[in-house]
Amino acid sequence: MRERIAELAKEIKSTYDSLREKARAARSSNPSLILKVQRAPISLSVCAVDGGLLAQRMHGADIVVSRAVAVIFDYKDSNLRSCIRFPSKSPAPDIEMKNSLEEHEAVVFRSLVRLKQELACAIAVLEKYQPKILLMDGSLVPLPSDRPAEDSELRPLYGEVIKLYGRLYDLSKTKNCILCGVIKDSRSKKLSKQLGMDCSDTLLCNFFLDEGERTEAMGYFEGKPPNPDVASLGERIKIFYIKPSRNDLPLRVETMDADADYVASVIGTLSAISENFAYPAVLIEADMCAALDPSEMESIESSLLSLSGMKPLRRNTRPFR
């Protein structure tokens, strides 16, 4: 086992060394792709929305427990003046259940429930507090893996989520709020394919960008949209990668109808709190508030078992390993 681990580590290091050389060569050949991020003191209200989720499969049912929390930081000259948590610091979670979903659909169900919660929370906080910038943890467009089959019982839920995205877009424009999606670990390969490489854009940009730099803004889709449901959503969105810190991986940022230079400046400033974890502080707070304790699912499962007669999966109850 140790020998195999050593071999894999050597292979990974060799791959990284090769990628570093290719990325630096691409950097020299494509200087127009790289822009300097101008950090500046910020004086504005920034809102972040994130969701927490727990899921459990039982005989005949898939159960999802979720909640979403919005956090608003009000800044004056980059100093935090106040913090608001909406609807509260630790709101009661919601419980959703579907009967006998296939394995793949169970995963889609979890994702759609989380998206519905987060989008509804974002719309509500935008209507009530009207922040200048709204940061979503994740993409501003549902992923292809979130789309259920045409004959799936999840199609109505998917339709709700698509409508919520559209409503959030329209409300952001009406309220003059900049809408952004911030992704920590993107698997997209749009830029790497453009530069003739085969790796994630996040990994490429770790070597392609220096601290305090970003890529030029690009369209959301690589080519034709994967389906008509998201075509009109994605056409208004631009993406770029930013490296706020030398010691952490770049972030993927998605913006809608906004100036990329301004957005990059704000994200860079908000993410400068740590050299080793470059991420907007307001999103970190939203994540901590939305996180769910696994013991909550244990309590819910125990109550369902005793009140309904539902049975857990046998693989979770066998008396031996």
C-alpha cells in the first residue's frame, strides 16, 4: 500500500510540474487573458446566501433536511460595521420526502431541494434589505446534473427552481443589486480547453495566475447550451477566475450584467482575510450558520421509525462489519 501511495504521489507531482510549465508558457503567449485586480476599500452592504443539507435513504423513501441562511455584512472603508442574519442565525430546517427514487434521482432530488431553499432565501432577503451585492455559494445556473429526465416525478420541482432563478435575476436588476456566484472548487474546463489542456480551470489557474490577478471575463457556455431550460439564464452571465491569495486556489466568479473589474475588486478585498483560505468572509459566515448537525437527521430518523413503522436500509443496521 505504501509503495502504491508513493507511486501515485510521484505521478501527481509530475503532472503538476508539467502543468505548471504549460500554464506559464500559455501565460506568456496569451497576456491579454490576464488582468490585474485593483483592490480598494469597500463601503457597501454585501449579502451572502448558503444552504445546509442532510439526506437519508430508507426503505421506500428519500428524506432531505435543509435550510438556507442569508448574512449581510455592512462595510465602511473595509471595516465591518454591522451583521444581519436572515431569517435568523439558526432557523428551523425543512423536511422533504420522495418515495422510492432511483439512485441517480435521489441525488438530483437533494440538489434541487437545496437550490430551492437557497434561491427562495436570496429572493426574500433581497426584497427586505436590498443589499448592493448578493453572493450565492455556487453557480448562478443549475448544472446539467440537476436536470431530471422529462418523465421524472422531479420535473415539477425542477420547473420551480428554474422559475426561482429567473425571478432572482429580475429582482436583482430591479433592486440594482449585483448578483454573483462564487465557486470554490469548480470542475469546469472551459479555459483549459481553450488553451489546449485537459484539467480543471481551477487547477490551471493556480499556475496560470499570480496573486491579485484574474482572467478576462468569458461567456458562461462553452458552445451551445446543454438544454433550452438554461439557455436564457446563462446568456446574461459572464465568468472569470480570480486568485486573491498566493497560498490558496483561485475562485470561479459568475456575474450577471455587472462590471467584471468592479466585481473582482470587491471579491478580492472580501477574500483577503486569510492567506490560506481566500474566500469572502460573509460567505464563510453564511456557511457556518446554514450548516446542519448530523444528529438532527438521527433524531428525525428515529422519530419516523417509531411513528410510521418505516425501516432503515439493511446495510445500515447489520450487526457486524
